Amino acid sequence: MNNKNLYITMLLSLVLLWGCAKDDTYPGGVVSDIIGIMDIRSLYKDKDVTLTRDILGGSAKIAGIVVSDHSGGNLPKGLLIIQDTRRLAKLRGISIALGDDATKFAPGDSVLIKVEGSTLKRVDGILQITGVPTSNVTKISSGNSVLANKITTSAVAANPDNYESTMAIIVKGGFDPTPPANATLAGDRIMTDGFGEITLHTDAKAAFANIQVPVLANFYGIILCTPSGDTLLPRLSMRTGSDYTLLSSTITVAPLVISGFVNDPAGPDANFEYVQLLATQDIDFSVTPYCIIANNNANASTPTGNPVNGWATGGMRSYKINITSGVVKKGTYCYVGGTKKNINGENSTDISAANWVRNFDYAANNGEDFGTKTTNWMANSGNAFGIAIFAGTKVTATTVPTDVIFMSGGGSIYAAPSSGYLITNNDFYDIKDPISLKSQPYYKAGTNTLCLAYVTGDAGYYIKLGGVYSPSLGRWMKARAQNNLLMTKQTTLAEIESDDATKLK
């Protein structure tokens, strides 16, 4: 019986092998005639490349959407600049040296270009394909959408080749140093978005060269590289005068910014929690009072549900401490917290020598105007909690803070259109979406989702928010970033006021 089964199995195997035998008439795979721009760019290894079919892996053409617009007179003459997402859905661009005929194509044109026989080379720092006759360029359609990368200057600086010859948006771009009154865009201006710097290049003969430099704007344009010794420096070139969206024409300075805090010291929390603030100007709190509010959105905190009165909700949801005395000088730190002046809970370093502008017994007393006494002024884990600074001591549901930051994002904290915690314009949040310009005045509304992350409970972390703020520009030159300092009982004041703490420029 076993031999019979073996014979049957062998017979079936032979039938299957016969059925799967190769058909000599099958042609095999066919190489696409179109190669992705990413693949083209990867062929360049610091020397000219002749684009043969062998080099192109059997392909002969590229396809893409035109992004160049020469009507503004601010792009290198003769370059047709296209981009595609053909390879791995990643946006990549390339410039084609087409001479005067480059002006015949408009943004949004879909083109197919035969590049076989042409040369890939860098000319004046820009990787481009040369030797392409206009007859090799076929326009397929017009009016297509032009995709633009929302980029950060730090990402471009780290890998300019990934962005060169693509359409880009730099959000909330400003200039350093502040241009003089009535300064225009003409020339090379250093622009920052809070993550790094990039040069905004505007030819002196560009049609929009005389536009006055905005305080804050979104800038659209094409990333192109220029040689600087052995390196390539990326820069952004607007195409026309409509390639920017004004966000602000005035400078608004935050007098105090949140630079760090301890929400969970080692051991008991009651009256050991505190917030570090950096002054961007001299402040006498007896003349110009402020207040600080922490909110707590744990599921058990009452009143429950979305905070219809925002920061003024009170109860276990928000607790206010007024700052009405003391002085702080520009560029120095001051502290607000419980009655204990220790760096990391009980039996830790005494930092009473720090500039404490308010110590308040939040464990024994209700908040000033609102807030129920608590052993945890700032939450330790779970749902979101926020810290906000307000000018003056009167806060209602409609009062906008001067600075605010949140840790975590869970809980009942926002219900459209008008129930939640108001934010301000800073490095984390925007009252209006900087691209769509739609109103989003609350945390968790629109793009306002950034937050810090909770750390191991009861470990004694100082949440250091390293960043660089410019009072002269009224903006963050380097956005704050969470740097968790695990303290001991011997940690010193100097360690939380060190060089990587928030600074002014």
C-alpha cells in the first residue's frame, strides 16, 4: 500500500513539472522606457555621465511635472526644471539645459523627455542634463498640480541632493539679522524657520526684487545649489512675486518663555514641583504682573469633559498662581513653584538662591481665582497636561497666553469649534494654520498636535527645553526640544541653567 502511494506521488510530480515547463515563446519582462528622476540622480558620482541605454538600465526617457517659471526672472536662464515621485513615491527633481526654449513650458505641464545620448553633469553647482534638443521634449498635458515639499531648513542642509530642483515650502520663514526698514528682497538673505538657516536668493533684476522684506512669511520656491569650495550650499529661489504668503508684518515678543520644569521630582511631589522661565526683557512683576496656569486632564479630574472655560476651568482641571512681585532681568531665569526650594524633591540640593518670583503652597491652598488644592500641580503621566503664561492676573475662557506648552495629547481637551485650551503663536503652535491660514486657536485643533513626552515616573527628571529665542525678531531661532535630565539629590542649579538650556540670541 505504501509503494502504491509512492508511485502515485511520483506520477503527480511529473505531471506538475510538465505543466510548469518553460514556454519558449514567453518574451520575459519588458524594461520600462521611462526611468525615475531619483534613479537618474543616483548615477552621478562627481563626474560627467553619458546617458546611454546601458547606463539607464534599458530606459531612454524621463517624465515629470514642470516646476520652473521664468516669468519672474529669478531662475537660472535656460533651465527647464521638472520633478516626479516615480521612485518609491519620493519627490525628486532635475534640471534640463534647454536654452531659450525652457521658457516655453509652464508650471504644471506634464512632459516626457528623451534623455538617451545626453550628459548628466553639474554646472555652477546644479545637477543637470545637457545636450537635450527641444524636439526631445513632448508636452503631454497642462494645468497639473505642482506638488511642493513642506521642508525644514535643517533637513535640506543635511541632504541637499534630496531636495535640489524640487518645489519646496519653508513655513514661518523670517530673517536674521532683522533687515532695516524698507529693505527689499534683492540679494541673498539668511532665512530661518526655527530649525536652521537657508539663503533666500533674489536676483537684483528679478521682477519682484523690490518687494519689502516681510517679518514672517511662508516662502515657496525651488531648491538649487551653489558651489562653495568643496561643498554645495542649498538656497531657495522664489519664481515669482506670488511665491510667498505674508504671515506677519509686525514683531510680537513673548516677555517670558517656558524653558523647563519638574513635574515629578524623586519622592513626594507636594510643593516640590516648579517651572523655570526665561525673561526676554526686564520685568518688575509688581508693575507688570503675570500668572502661570497648569492644567490636568486625567479622566478622574473634575469637572470632566471638554473644558468649556479653557484655562479658567478650575477645579482639578486648572490651577492658577499669580506672579505679582520680584524682578527678573533680560536673559536670566526665574522660577515659580511650591514652597519647597529643592532641585529634586526632599533632601535634594537647596536652590533657594535661584530667582524665585513666586512660591505658593498648592497642597494646602486653592489656586488664586480658581483651582482646587492638590499634591500634584503638574501631572505625572497619562493624559495631557499644559503650562501657560499669561500677562496680568485675570484669565477667562477667551484669554490668550503669551507662551504655552503641552505634555502628551490624550484626554478630553478639545471639541470643535470653541471648547478647549487656547494656544499662542510659538515654536510649537500656530493660531492659524501657517499654510491654509485656517483658524485653529486651540491645542489639538488643526496642526496644533505637538507635545512633549512623559518620562519614567518618580525618577526625578528635569524637563529641559533647549531652544534659542530672538527678542529682536520675536520668534524662535531654534525650536525648543525636550532634553530629559535625570537628576540626583546632588544635582546643582548650574546644571539646569547650563549652555544647552533655553537661551536668547
